Amino acid sequence: MITYPLAALALIGLPLAVAIYALHNRYRRMPVSSLMLWRQLRKAAPGGVVVQRVVFPLLLLLELLALLLIALAALDPRWQSWRRQRPITIILDNSASMLFAQEGGGQTLATARAALRRRIKEGNYSPVRLILADDTPIPVSPRETAHFLTTGNLSVWDGSSSRSDIKAAVHRALASGEDPAALLVIADHAPPPGDADFAAIHWLAFGHPSPNIGFIDARRADSRGSSQCALTVLNHTPIRQVVPVVLTNGDHQETRTVDLAPGAARRFTVSLKDAKAPLTARLPDDAFALDNHVILLPAAPRPVRVIVAVGNPVSRPLVERAVEATGLAQPAVAQPDLVITDQPDRAVPAGCWRFDMISPAEPKSLAGPFFADSAHPLLDGVSLRGVIWGARPGAILPGDPVVTSAATSLLSETRRSDGSMAFHMQFSPSVSTLQLSPSWPTLFHNLLTLRGNHLPGFTATNIRAGGRLRGACPEDVETPSLQLPDQTDAPLAPGRFDLPVRQPGIYRLRAGSFARSAAVNFLNAEESDPRNRLTAEFGHQENLERRHHTLTSATPGLSLAALAILLVHQYLTRKRGG
């Protein structure tokens, strides 16, 4: 196959080279007295207009051959060739259970890495494609794959996931468009029994059923100066265990003894001596270190500065009592975070949220049906069943509807140009029972919670590994950062953030003089359970050798041959000249 046919024009150089040798100059006779001095200067001209008998010297042949090879190289001729390959796609289990310690030292992950590298080398597999079975499948880059095959290190395969979706990784490998000659799964457990997706897959497990006892749940509740924590411990061993739990709260330390039946969990509560200090709980060391330690931080105060500017004498005490019952409000005179008002012309500072209570003219009692955006955070836990809402039928509120009744808007929201939120609710207590239902204080609790979540700090102080760390940075600080448990800093942009977290430990939000902390704990009963971990091989490895069709170019070889001929030509020219 010729790649560049136009390059055949270079063959014109062959007859041109012959013409230079065939054509010579015609000399005029000139009478002179002596040729003694002219013999030294006489040289044959390289070409001319008279055709003489062609003598093919060696230099001409070398030049013609070099020109021919250069022209052929420019044509870039190619031919089909076949190359034998042993391609393989490997799925890597990246769940936290791969960090279980094994008998004799080491972790399952280190054993799996070494065994996989040996198998690839012994099987002479190429190309090798790796897919990380994480929460979602993650293809490993060719560069990282080559680094693993060379050094045995693969930093992305670190056992940091709280869940490993191997089935999704297999589906991705099959649907990628690349032909996986064979699939190999590296894990610490057996494939799901009876699952057809894994029937024809080679599966290597490197786990070990090491005994383990760990925390699977930890919660903290702070309320008005007192704090209580609830901890759950699970016994993943086949025998009864009496386990000491060391609890540290400020300067106070105590040890609780927990009696656990085989495979049973037990929950116990702790009343903290120091409500402002964290609680640290520790279990004895065992094969799995991640679930032996829990730290619960006190909830950071995030009071919402609220102004209630409701002029209606009936509605005002209803709103004030509901706001006070939330326990999230702080009275504000200046710089409020939220203004609740029935005065549509009342101005609020930039960035301040507002909740407009519109008193409708000629209100009617609406018994529904009510159409509510159940996913909206303002309606979390709010039930309108059996509620009568006083409003003017047919009224349309500005913004996006949150609650409607037929063609009547009852509650809506608007995002203002400065990024703040405005809510609008038409409400008449004289013809309504909404204020008498549990939904009334719940509605205002959700309102203050939603506003508090947009204030600087973390939305939740204690979360699980594998969850998301949500919060907001102060808007007036240019370089906020998040300090990770390994003491490295990650830059953040001002405003809201929503980040996945895997590594257990303390995360610190820093923005100038503003600082907040959140604790991430590993609490996962499935990953802590070693009873289905084993070392075994499932399925079989088929003959992976395949013939790979490819096109081989002759240009490199022709170019090298032309270069060699030109070097010989140069050598002969210099030798004759010398």
C-alpha cells in the first residue's frame, strides 16, 4: 500500500541526474604559445549542452540508487503484518477491606499487588489495562499502569473506598469499545454466587478471615449545654467477646466493657462530662485498624441572626414562637442573616435572606389538594395532609413554586442577583389551621437550617468516610483552605463547597481568622466484616494469545539505506579528490 502517491514526482530526479552526466560543454579552440601553465587549471565542466557518449561511473550509480531510495521512502510504502499479543483487562478491588492485615504481616492489598505483578510478568501479557473498582469505575492511566509494571507501585490503588462496585467496573470494561481478550478480577472475596456477569471471568481472591471487632455507628447530639453520644460495636468473630472501650472526653477518661455475642452488635450511650470537648473512643488493636477509632466533635455554633418584622398582630407571635422553638435563631438588630417580614417594601442588606409573609385580600380556606416539591429542603418533614391553608384563590407568587393548590401559589422561592434567597408565602391565620399543625414549627426549623447551612462552616460536624463534606467559606476571604488529616492543605474557593471524603480523621476549614473542624469516621459494617474474605482462585484463564493486524512502514529502512549510500558516495568523492 502506497501512503503518499504524489511523492512519485520525486522520481523525476533520476533522468535529471543521468542528463547531468550525459550533457557537456563545447569548447572553442584558442591558439596559445604554450600549454605549460594551463595544464594545472584545466578541469572538466560538470555539464553542458552537447550530448556525448554516456559512461556510467560508480558515483552515478550510487547517486541514482540514493535518489530512488529517497523517492520510495517519500511514497511511504506499507504492508500488512501480524503481531502476537496477550491482551488483558484487570479489575482492581479498591475497597477498605483490602487493608486487612494478614497472618505473618503485611496487608491484603500489598499481597495482591505483588501477586498481580508476578502474574503479568510470567504470563507475558500485553497490553495491560487496569480499571479501579471504586464507588464508580475509574480507568487507570497508561502512565500509571506502566509505572506499576516497572516498580510495583500504584498510588491510586490504596483501599480508600468505602464501597467497591466490581460489577459496574466489569460492565465498563465490556462496554468500553476495546476488545478485552480476558477479564481478571483482583479482590479479597469470592464472586457473588449465581451471578451470570462473573461466570466467564477469572477471579483471584487474596483475603483472609482475620477476627475483627469494630465500630459500625457513632452519633453525637448536642443540646443546650449537654451532649450525649451513641456508639455501636459489632463482633465479627465466631466466639463471644468481652471488649474494653476506652472513652476520652476532655480531661475525663473511662473504660466501658462491652459483652458481644458472636456476630452480634451492641449499642451504648455516653453522657459527656465536657459538652464542649470531643469524645474519642478506642477499641483494642486487631487485623483492621480503620474501625477501631472514633472521634465525635461538638456541633459548631451556627446561629442564624434573625429579624422578625411582622406587623400583623395575629401572625407575629405565631412566627416568633416558631422561630424560638427551633433553637437556631439569634436576635439581630444589624447585619441579619434572615428577615421574616410582611412588609414588601422593607429593604434588607445585601446577602441577607428574606421570608415574605403576604397577607391576602379576601382569603379563602383551601383544603387542597396541595402540590408540593417534596425534594425541597424547606419541606423536609412537612406534611400538609388535613391542613387548611388560608390564601386568595388564583393568586400567583413570584419565583418558582414550592407549594401550590390548583392554580393558586402558596409558597415560592426566588434567587436574588446577589446570590441570596427570597421566599414568598401567602398566609391568613384567620382562615387557616397550618399554624396549629406540627408542620408550622417544622417549616421554620427547615428555613433556619437551610439558611445556617449557607453560613461559613461545615454543614455537619461528624460524617462517615465515603460521604460528602459540605459547607461554606467566608465570602470576604480570598484564600480559604481545607487542611486534610495528613496535614496537607487543599485550596478552596470562597462560597459553598461539596467534597467527597475518604480518609478518616480531622478536617479543618481555615479562612483568615475563621476556623472550623469536622471529623470523618470509618463506619461500615460490610467492609469491617472479614468472614467472607478468603484466598482462592475462581474461573480459568483462557488462551489469550491473539494475532494483531497492523501495517508496517518501509520508510525507516529505506531512509537508512539512502543515508548509507550517500555516506559511501561522500567517501569516494573525497578519496578521488585527495
